[in-house]
Amino acid sequence: MGKFVITTRANGEFQFNLKAGNGQTILTSEGYTTKAACNNGIESVKNNAADDNRYDRKEAKNGKPYFNLKAGNGQIIGSSEMYESVAARENGIESVKKNAPDATIDDQTS
């Protein structure tokens, strides 16, 4: 089962990582100025993860595939790591779809 891990960045912003059951990070958020905004981001991931149309499949300048998960308003709510292949990126998307909706929250900021 997946989990969202909330941490604090060096600049004081909050961020979350969605981790798969094996502990691997499959999605990373932007920085949020408040924990409430970070929690809203988590809820947005949970609500949008199942919709394939919310995944923006991209290729980095170095040719490595990655994806962004977007909310209904088009705002990016999470980004993946860089993958070695398109197939690996698709597996990452499937992992987010599977893990995000029922993921628990592990708040490591307090």
C-alpha cells in the first residue's frame, strides 16, 4: 500500500512524496508555503490519479521520459522521476493510479 510522506524543505516549504508499497518514490510535489496547502495537494493527487487524461507524458532534454500529474485546472500537482524507457514511465503512471487513491499520510514535519 502506498503512502504520502510530508517533509519540510531546506527553505521551510512543505512537500510530499508518494511512495509505492516497496518504498520507492513515484511522485514528488512542488513546494508549498503551508501544510494545509500541501494536504490539499495530496487530496488533489488522490482525486486525479485514476484519470489517465491527467498525466502529461514528457521527455526531458536528456531524452529521458517522465510525467507530470495535473489537476483539473491544468496545474501540475506532482512530477515523476526520470525513467530509462517509455515502458518504465508507463509503469510509474500505473503505480500512481494504483497507490494514490488509498494511500495513507505520514507527516514527518512535527
